[in-house]
Amino acid sequence: EQQLDWLVLIHPVCIHWLTGSDAKSYQEFQCLLVAADDASPLTMLTRAGEYNEFVQDALVDVVIAYGGGENEDPVAAFMQLAQRLGLPDGRVGMEVPAYYLHPHHYLGIRAALGACLVAEPTHLVHDLKLVKSPAELDCIRQAAAKVDAAMAVFAAALQAGRSELDVAGTVVQALMARGSALAASPINLVSGERSCFSHGAPTDRKLQAGDVGNVEFGATHRRYTA
């Protein structure tokens, strides 16, 4: 509808969904540049530490790295790449996701792109992801099977005298042993007087007879979470 020539994707979930990359480089500025035409390369800009991982594991055509041994302004690196690809000559949309785009970087890119930045379709790819393919549904079912198995391990680990951290470690080991990689959120586990905490992390508190508590954790299969 907005007739975009380029889309700048920043959210790591969107980058993973389109490229398959498992890189954890979202602590620093990174983006995937997607063109409307098939002739332009699918290009990833990332920090130098993740260059090889994107080259080996991601379904992208070109990987450009910045930084490394010396600090480098990511906005300047982005604009150098944008000029090379011709973004200023087209209509550009850019995701503006919470947590993954520093305000200074956003303001710098917006100012540098100027009038060619015509839209901020932050939810475009997320909306496309809402409808799952049969293969994706199978991934979610496999993740659910892993979390069910880990819940049984959790129940068996509940013994007076064990710490919350000890029990949580048993759960995490059970998940990873079954092929579950990093979940979308770390495990929440509270007991006794800490049970009033909705999302408390496990501590060295020892479980006692008669305790109430709650636990929340997820499992993944190819980054699909249950």
C-alpha cells in the first residue's frame, strides 16, 4: 500500500524469520535491508563479531560488518551502505521496535535518510507471522512436547531442602537435553513468601514443607516457543 522500495528490518525476530539467523547480536545496532525488487541483494548489516555467523548460517546475499577492534558509529556505517544500495533514491520504510533500536540511532538514521523515509511499518513482518504454516505448527508442537517433559522433571525435583536455583537448573538441563535452545524468556520460579512475585527469578531460597509457589518456563524448537 505504501509502495516501498526498501524495508529496513531491525527486530531480531523478524530477521530470524526471514533469514534463519540465530545470532544474538541485537545488543548492538543491526538491520536487514530488503528490497522490493528481486535484483537487489538481501543485505545484512551487523557488528563485526557476528560477521562469520551470518555468512555461514543466514539466508542472506551480502553481509556487511562494522566496528570490531575499533569503535565505529553504526549510523555512519548504515548510511554508507544505504548510499551504496541507493536507498536515498527510493521510498524507504523502517521498523522502529522497542528495545532493539537506540533512540539516538533512530534519530540519526531518520535525519540522514530525510524525505526518502516515508513509513515506519513496525508490525508488517509480525503481522505476516500470525498465520502459521504446517511446518511452523509442527515446530510449536515439538516445543510443547519438550516443555511437557520438562514440567514432569520439575514436579519430580520438588523436595524440601533444595534451592529454587537447584530446581531451576534441573529444569533448564532437562530442556536443553531435549534439544530446546534459548527460550524467549528466562525461567521464573518462586516459592514460599516469594510466591507473591509474579515473575520472580529463582534464588538460593530453600524449599520448605508446605510451601506454595509458581513456575513459568518455555521450550523452543527452531526458535518456535511453547
